Amino acid sequence: MANVLDRVTDVTARVLQLDAGDVKPEHNFSVDLGAESVQSIELVAMFEEEFGIEMDEDAALAVTTVASAAEFIEGVCKEQGVEI
């Protein structure tokens, strides 16, 4: 099974219509990957669906990079008792 970072990368690539190979952990969602505000909200929703979690939208939208999103999601999964 793919790790959290791989799954975050795949979801990001799908939502932003990019090749997953072009999405790097250090990439900023808006600056490097071109995510607009509507796409950022869609990313949050898709991450919630992918991992079976509920995230605080404001906290989730404050996350700026792919790697930090993976760390944030790992933390939420632990808090909510969701196996990764």
C-alpha cells in the first residue's frame, strides 16, 4: 500500500491535473503547482475522502506544501484513530 506522501501526491496530481511525477514533496500548492482557492478546497475534500478523515478546513488550508500536507494528514489520522 502506498504511503501517505505517495497518496497525497497522487490526489494532488489528480485534482490539479498534473503528472504525479511532476509533484514533489517540497512543492507549494499555489506557488509551484498553481492551485487556486477553489482547487485548494477541492484538495481538502479529496484528502478527507482518500483517508476517511475530517479535517478542520482552516487548518488544512493553512498547509502550504505537499510534504507538510502529508504530515498534517498523518497527525489527523492518528487523532481520529484512522489506520494509514
